[in-house]
Amino acid sequence: MLKYTKDHEWLRIEGDMATVGITPHASVQLGDLVFVELPAVGTNFAKGDDAAVVESVKAASEIYAPLDGEIVEVNQAIVDDPSIVNSDPGEAGWFFKMKLADASAAAELMDEDAYNAMVGQA
């Protein structure tokens, strides 16, 4: 199941696990990324907490926890090479995986059609 937030994160949800990244739209808006800071494995976040930071040639921006949960894995490859987020934001450019406190809360998030309508790509 793929879900989206108003803050331009995507979540690929499988059971109570979610892989989280930023949308292609967000990647384009940010421009070329030059730095990524990811959370520590084992960190718990509440929905909306600052979970990661990206810096581009344009600006710095926070990546928010889309739902409550615990970080179980991070993508070191994007720390080593932030351009992966620009070239493949929906796959190889994922940020972290989290064990969701309540997977049913994902029902509150947008599906792809709703997200595309929000960003004017409907």
C-alpha cells in the first residue's frame, strides 16, 4: 500500500512496517541535494516530528515522521550520495523504515490520486 502526506513524504506500507521517502515532486522542488541527515535506528517518533534533514543548493528542509513509530533501518546510501534521492526518489532514494505503532492510522493519509490533485498533477 502506497500512501502520501501533505508534507510530500511517501510511505510504502507492508503490515506494520513502512518505508519512507520524499516524493518526486518534493525532490524537484528542493533541487540538487547535497546533504542528508537520518535518524538513529531505535528512535521513536510521533507523527509530525522532525525525523530527518535534507539540504539542497536551494534550502534546508525537514523530513517529518508520517506516523507514530520506531526507526528500524536507515538508508546509508543516500547519506553517502544524496543525489540518489534526486535520481530515484521513489525507490533507491528511500530515507528510513519504521515499525508503525498503529498501522491502521495510515488510513488518514492520502492515496496517489489525492496527492497528485494536491500538487496539481491530476
